[in-house]
Amino acid sequence: MDVAVEAVEEIDDAAVPAGIEGPEYILYGGKGGVGKTTMAAATALASARDGTATLVVSTDPAHSLSDTLETEIPDEPARIGDEMPLYAAEIDPEAAMQDDRFDDALDGGLGDMMGGGSGDATVMGGGLGDADVMGDDPGEAGLSGSGSSMPGSDETAAIRLLLEFFEDPRFDRIVVDTAPTGHTLRLLELPEMLDSMAGRMLRMRERLGGMLGNLGGEESDAGTGGLSEFAERIERLRERLRDPDRTDFRVVLVPEELSVRESERLLEQLDAFDIPVGTVVVNRVMQDPEEVADVEGTFVAPNHTDCSFCERRWKIQQRALARAQDVFRGHRVLRVPLLAEEVRGERLLRVVAACLAESD
């Protein structure tokens, strides 16, 4: 059966939100390939339309944000829109690991331990093991071997740069496109782990300093000061991420039973970190966009009447949607339709933004 696919025309400007009601920090998370980058880009675009200085940053090594926004995104925040204050950055873990600012800030202490780590060291006191990544393969999660695994230098580089971006006074809102689930959970574990490591090193240096003093040696406060400052910055970041008035972690999934179950487990793990989840986004729903949001245009919608394939897939999706509504009761559950075209560029991102506006 031939289907004539026509491009989506420009939608009514009034249908695209000019600004959003979301908090200061919005993080999109979930499995790889569910559409986190699309949601982050669309949200940032809507946020900046009312003059709110907005940074969209990706911690995903896949660098799909550049493709979605159809422009080259650097690893440091740069303005990408002339008509609105929209900024973007894609964290490049390899480049960040070569940057000596992290080591310098910690005077070679914790930076040496983490910046050059291989990512397979064991964390004392427990960590995230293979069972915690909800089916992510070892390569996607950045895990090696079995048991608890310490976040490696890529997560360390990401958290260091996020600390800088979150403290940058240029931005009124930051939207984060997180890496696939395994990386994200390890990144969220990192502040507490680094805080604990910094505390241990501070206590160790205090003891050594006392011993050196008794022996007539000189005690240096440079390294201790760097560790103390970094620990304070980590604590400030943790407070922001745990404050529901400032942060909304939005879980993205697709309308399939497996994806709903995986997202339910992610929700439980985020709860263990005290990370507030206000919104759940179900992406690629086989509905006409005009049924999901107040948009008008030329859309190719699934034919649930004459197309047996569409009808069967829609029944599967309906069961998953019903379960999602039940499982995520108490959260905003949004739908974003499956579009006939690949979502790239502002034209289609405006459609997605209109769908996401139902929560804002």
C-alpha cells in the first residue's frame, strides 16, 4: 500500500509555547533511543522563545544534539539562535579529560584519582552494579565486569562541566539531555561518592598535617582548600537536583510494556537518589498530532481502520499507555506523537514543543 507522505507545514506560531512554566533545571532521562534529545531540544527552544536565557546541554557521548538542532554544537556553551537567547553545548568526555582545569582545581588530589581512572575500580560501600542499569548493555552503561563499579573519567568530566554550567550566571534555565540510563545513574551517584572521597582525603590530610607539624615539617593547605571547595560545589549541585522547585527529572519512554517496566524501575532508582520526577513523556504514540496538541498542519497520521499493521500496533500501544497512566499516577504523563518525518530542525521541534506544553 502506497502512502503519500507530505511534509509538515509551518504550524501556527500561537500553538508553540513562548516560554515554559518549568523549573530552573530540567533533565530528560531514559533508555537510549527513546527520544530524550528531541524532548530536550524542543523544551529549550520553547523556553528561550520568551527571552529566557536557556542552555541545552547533552551529556550523551553520541552527540545527537547537533543533528537534532541541525547546527554544530561545541563542547562549551555557545549561542545558537539570533532571534532568541538559546545556548547549547555537547560535553565531550575525551576532550574534558584532557582539560587540566579539573586537576588544577583540586591541586592534583581528587583530580588525579578520578580524571585518570579507568572506570572499573571498586567503590567501597556499594555502588551501581550491572543489575542496576535495567537491561542496558555493558558498553552502553560504561560498566565492565561484575559487582559495583566506580563511575569513570567520562562521568567525572560530565559532572565537573555540569558544575560549571549550573553556576554560570548567563543562564536562567538549563535543560539537560542525559546519556542512556546506565551512564545517568552513575553520574547521579557521582556527587555523593566524590563528596565522600573528598571528606576522606580531607581527614587524611588533616592527620598527616598534624603528624608533619609534630615532626617540624610544613603543612600545605592548598590541596585541602581545593578539596573543600569542590565538596561544597558538589553539595550545592546535589541540593539543586533534589529540590522539586528547582529541578524536574523527566523520564522518556516509548509505548511498549517493556519500556514502561524499565521506566518504572528508573523511577524507583531516582527516588532512591531523592531526585524529583514531575513528568513522564511517552514518545512515538500512534496518534494524529492534532489529537495530542493544539496544532494544525499537514500531518500523515496512522490509519487505524484500513491498515492492519497500524491497528495492531495501536492496540499494543493502548495497553502500554493504560499501564503507564496507572504506574505513573501522580506524575504528569504526556504524549508525543509518532511523526512520519525524522524530528530534526526547528520546524518539527515546534510540533514537539507544542505537545510538551501540556505540562507547562
